[in-house]
Amino acid sequence: MKTIRDLDIDNKKVIIRCDFNVPIKEGKITDDTRIVGALETIKYCIDHNAKIILLSHLGRVKEIEDLDKNNLAPVATRLSELLEKDVLFSEYTRGEELEETVNSMEPGDIILVQNTRYEDLEGKKESGNDEELGKYWASLGEVFINDAFGTIHRAHASNCGIAAHLPSGFGFLVEKELKALSVLDSPEHPFVVVLGGAKVEDKIGVIENLVKKADKILIGGGMAFTFLKAQGKEIGKSLLDENNIDFCVEMLENYRDKIELPVDFAVTHEFTNDEEYREATEIAPDEMGLDIGSKTLEKYENILKDAAIVIWNGPLGVYEFEKYKKNTDNLLKFVVDNNIKTILGGGDIVAAATQAGYKDKVYHASTGGGATLEYLEGKKLPGIEAIK
């Protein structure tokens, strides 16, 4: 794996593709985790007297109205505070003004370029990996560092496009992610997978890939009800991914000894946090399950207690409702308290662990949502292949 350490960056113009896709409300950043995650690579470049050009996307840009709400200016302000150093901000993604600013940089200077997806407004040049755009951005620098794990599964102009034209390597955040996830390529055993979330459809590739390696796959979340329906069980008004019942039937037939399903649930009549729920092993036709029950929690804890390594993707209940986040939090507490080597596979489960105070207590919490899922599916990721 070629990293920033392997490249000569001293006094060079270094382009770093970061992931500053952070939540912003009324111009204020509400969670700067991804900005903090980029600091190590940026500081390394400062220490090597590099001239630092930062690129990132923010949200999606489909129409003119998206420009203002996805402006990266607040990120430049926050970066300046965290680095205790001025970070210049370019309102432009290309053009004479940007070029003049870059060409006048001194060693240690930092400039953040406006949202790369502004280039999607006319013809999806960024997300379509427009060759001319990638070549243009590459012309601004001398070395390219990809430190945006969250977009490493996308072939964009700001990652693959630039990497095609410059000496390239990975930053420290991407290196950390890939090292942590690589333990799943040939995992220690027992190897246990915990899968939650809403739809089976979103996890088909993950299940197909990991079921061959795992000793157990513990199913929770809304997707559990499609598996239960595949067994012919009554699931009432619970979430159902009807198009993938046959897939669940096939998995249960071929891997009966590996796939574990909930045995009880928190059931209620309405999809709301207001109504009372009961714990039950069966769901009535007019009810729905919104979380796993205490017997399932105990069952899953008994399996996990002997695990050598665990990968967990997706909450086990409707986490946005206070009543139905309980057993996701309980299972997170269990793996932390028992020092079970656990990797949280990005997205909602990392958000849940952050909220519950467990994110920094597990072996690794991935910053990538879609990127982590595609890695777990065994797919080749374009941002990695471009640098390889």
C-alpha cells in the first residue's frame, strides 16, 4: 500500500482529497468528526513544508439551489480553528483566480477549494469522472494524496481522475481504514457478523460474501422480518423486503447453521415512539416489530462472548426512536465491556455508537458507509485501484 510516507512531498504542491462531507445547519457544523479525521495527514504535510490544496465534496449538487447549502466555506473556518492556522478558501473549483492563489502559495500554506460537486451542476463532471476535469485539478499540484475513505468506492474526477496524472498515495485515515478492514480478509475464528438495518436488498452482497467466511451471522433490524417471512412466520405490519424473500429462503436453506434470527421482539401497533410496546415471541397481524427483544439479546450475547472478531453493520432496532434503540445500545455495551474485537462498519451503527459513547471504545469504527459495505462485499474499490 503506497502511503504519503512513500512520496517526496517536501516543498511540493500536495493535493489532498479529504472527506469533509459534514452536517451543516444554518451555516454551523454540527459534527466535525470527519474534519478532525483529516488533521493527521494535513499536519504531516505542514511539517514537510508542503503547499497544501484540499479538495472535498459536500452533499449532492443537482440544481442551483444546492450550491448555497453545500458551500464548503464553514469547513475552512473550522479547519483554521483546529489547526490554529489560516486556511484560505477558494470560492471557485477552477479558473484564473484559483490558479493565481495556488501559484502564490508559500510552504505550509493551505487552501480549501470549493465543493468538488459544484462541477456536477452542468453534466456531472465530478461524479462522472470527467477526464478533462481530473487533468485540470491534477495540474494544480505535484503530488496527490487520497485521504477520503468515504468516497473511495466512487470513480470521481477528484480521486481517480487526479490519480491518473500525478504520483499518488493514501493518507493516514485511509491507511488506518484499510488496515483495520484487512483483518476481515482472512479473519480469526470464531468470526461473527452482526447485520441490522432496514432492507435485505442493501446487504445482499455483504451476506453472500461474508457467509462463506463467518461462523455466525446475527440478523437484526428491519431486514430480520424478511428472513422470518421466508420461514413462513407471521410478521404482521413489520418491514418487509418482498422482492428478496427468495434470496432469504436460499440463504436459510444453504447456511442454516450460520444464520441466526431474532426469537422475540419489541412489538407495537404504530410506527411511533409514543405508543407503548410489549415484548413477544410472536407478532399479531395488526402489530409490527421495532426492535429485538431481551431473549434475542441474550441469545446474541452468548454467541458473541466467544468471538475472536466481530464486524457489525446497522442498528438492531428503529434507532431514531428512543424506545427502540435500547438493545442496540445494550449489545454495543456488551462487546465493549467484554473487550471483543469489534469493527463497526460505517454509517448508522457508528452514529449509534457515537451517540451512546462507545465509538472510541471499539477496535475500529469505520468512517465509510457505502465504501465499507462495498469492501465487505469483496468489490474492488476504484479509489484504491487508481492508486495501486
